[in-house]
Amino acid sequence: MTGSGTKTRRPCSFRLADVLCPEPRQVLVQLTPELEVSGEVVFMSDQGQQPDRFAIVNVEGILSPLIVRTENLRG
């Protein structure tokens, strides 16, 4: 996985249904009372010829980073 590293550490929000990895069911198992469905982009990744196609997002209350298509992020 390669990425530009640009536009990282910025606030974002998205629907849990838009999470690609881990599966949304796995995300639900990891929910804590502190969960807000918003987070911080920590890395941007490409999809072959398309740069910055995916974002790795840290969300408070979810134990693992989430991979989300950048088109599903709202700033």
C-alpha cells in the first residue's frame, strides 16, 4: 500500500456502513461508550493509478484504525 501522506491528521466523519476494513460487524463489537463516528485521517493511500483513494482513520473508542474510501469522508 502506498500513499501520499498528504492531508493527514485532519478531522473527518463517515457512516459505519462505509467502513471497508475491518467488516462493520467487527467494528460494532469494538464499540465503547466514548464512540463518536468521527475521527482523524492518519494516512492516505492510492488505488493503483488513483492517488489518495483510501484513508486510514483513527476513531476514538474503536481499537483498530479503519479504512474508508475518501469519497465517503465529510470534513
